Amino acid sequence: MTSKKKTKKIFSTKSKCRFCNTKLHFTMADLGMSPLCQNQIKPEQLNDMEAFYPLHVYVCENCFLVQLDEFVAPENIFADEYAYFSSYSVSWVDHARKYVDMITDRFSLTNNNLVMEIASNDGYLLQHFVSKNISCLGIEPAANCAEAAKTKGVNSITEFFGVETAKKIQKKYGKPDLLLGNNVLAHVPNINDFVEGMKLLLSENGVITMEFPHLYQLMKYNQFDTIYHEHFSYLSFISVNKIFNFHGITLFDVEEIPSHGGSIRIFGRHTDDDTKPVTDRAKNLLKKEIDEGFSTLEKYSDFDDKVKKTKRNILNFLINAKDEGKTIIGYGAPGKGNTLLNYCGIRQDFLEYTVDLSPYKQGTFTPGTHIPIFNPDKIKITKPDYVFILPWNLQKEIRQQLDYIGEWGGKCVVPIPNIEILD
């Protein structure tokens, strides 16, 4: 039985739920104003005005979809050039390879099958299907990422996905037996058009898989930094199940996976395809979320206070470290890191610089906070006392890369779910 808590009711928004069209009233978290998190600042832009938009998260009282208002069109975020290249994370590429092996084996995919990935980025995943001689197509809105995929032998088109794109793809390439998307469902403002497009494109007995950060984990581990403008929706299994069912897709299985701080991988099929029964895993996760109150407004009422407390703890650590004369630098320039930096007001007075493996980001500055981004080699030159890991979800991989900082007594720090100094 969920205890009753006072809900925060905000009537300032004019927006409606992107799924069920119910007017949005209830706040889950308000992170203030923030710039687009993947818009690195070039040196010549440092004195230019930046656009800041609200990071105010609402929960729909009807379908319980957690969501942001759409202040910026996806075309202004992902088109032409996008700063995130999946292949720069070794662990993420390995995650993709394991997925390809698993899905190929589970559904007996051969070179007679067709695979398509929505938001295929730089070919980090589809390259593994190419090596198996399984036909594939990447559907990627960012032109620079699509071009990078082609160098890996991945056939790619530059398109935003929805019903109209699905019709064009079906006509030219046919229907896929596997249609997948990793970390894209949350990036879609018109989620009905997106899911309807998948329904239209999928072959008669085909399978859809989607991976996305799980709202359950976001709330349990206080992962507020995964809230940014590129993420329009924050998905529980309850809400995503409703959305897919509405469009004639049954979610017949689900996996809880560790990526991005805790994600789920859903498996969908046409509702009239009775060859894939709904698994106990799917039934149990739905029941778990219902039992823990994810279909009640009370569940979401105290998250904002937890976020504020985390902010205070992070700033307390940084202030105390600087008062002790310690040097602190950042590792990474991910979207989540920029949310955290802007919400907490962390600039060069706390982090002297940050580093990133992506050459695309090196030589630029973080949006809003203007912290310079360098090659990781700079760490060996400056020998900082603390390395503040912004992509905390990759901390295991990063700590291995930074093993050498122990030579001078340097230590890693992660901010989420609680500020922690790592030995």
C-alpha cells in the first residue's frame, strides 16, 4: 500500500501529455534552466549568447508518462552534426556485440533476414551484423554519424523516423525481421508517430527491441543528471507498455540490463502474432512497478527534494576540496555531465578542465559552464588530486583507464547516486 504524500501541483504549463493528450499539472523535478547538453562551445563562440531552456519534468496523471515539454525540435538537436559517437565507449561497443550474438541466436537470424536500427549512430552495433553477413540498414538523423557508419560498411540513410519515413523505407528496402533502437525512444517528442511507424514497418512475424534508461532506476538511484532536453520522455515499463499496446504492439518480454545506470530492453511483436507468448519476466516487472506505486502520483512527489539534497552534497565536497587546496578536473563531457554541471553551477572555479576521448569534443568548451575539454593525456601532465567522473555509468571502464593516477595519490570521484571518493 503506497503511503499518501502531498503532490506538487503546477499549473504554469500549457502542454499536454505527448501520449494521451492529458494536460500536464504535476511536477516530478525542476532543474531550472539549462542549454542543450550536446552543443559544445567552440572557442570563437565563448562570448556569444547561449539559449537556455527549462528542465522541468512532469508526470501525466492519466498514463504516468514522465516527460519534458518540447522546447527544441529534434531537427535542431540531431540534424547534420551530433557530438555523441557511440564507438568511443569500448564497453558500449562490447554491449552491442553481445546483443547481436544473443538476438541472432535467440531468433535464428541468417543472411536471409533483414535488420534495421533506428538511430544507428556511427554503426557501433550494426557493424556486428555486417560481420555476420546479415543484411542491415541504419536509420540515423545526424549526417556526420551516418557517414561514420558507412566507413564501417553499414548501409545508412539520414532520416528522422516516423510513419512517413517508415512508408518510404518499406517501399525501397522491405520490412525488417528485426527492428531495433537503443536509447532513442526517450529522444522522440512525437512518440505516437514513432511507435506507429515501427508497427507499420515491422514484418508480419518480426521482433522489435528497444533499450532505454529505466525510470525505476533513475528514481531509485537519484539519476537526475540523465534529465536533459534530448530526453523528452522517462519511461517506466507501465507507461511504455500502454503506449505500445495502444499501437497494436505487445511487449512479450523484457530484460533489465546495467547499461546507462540501469536500463530495460523490451521485446515487441504484432499483437496478432501468437507465436511469441508473454514471458513471466514481462508480467513480473509490470507487477513490480504497480506494487511500488509507479501508477500513483504520490510515487513522484518527493523526487525533487532528493535532487536538491544531492546538489548540496556535491557542492559541499567541491567546496571542501578546494578549501584544502586540492585540484579537481573532470573526466568526460557527456550529456548527463552537462546537466549536472549547469544545475549545480559548477564551472572552472571547481573543475579546472575536463577531458574526453572524442576528438570531436576536444578543443571545445562545455555548454553553459564553459569548462575547457582536452585530450585525456593532459591528466598525466597536471596530476590532479581528484578526477570527477561525469559519465558515472562508465566508471568501471574509466577507472581502468585512469589506474595510473594512483602514482601521485590521485583519486576518482563519482557524483551519482551519492558523492563518493573511490579508492
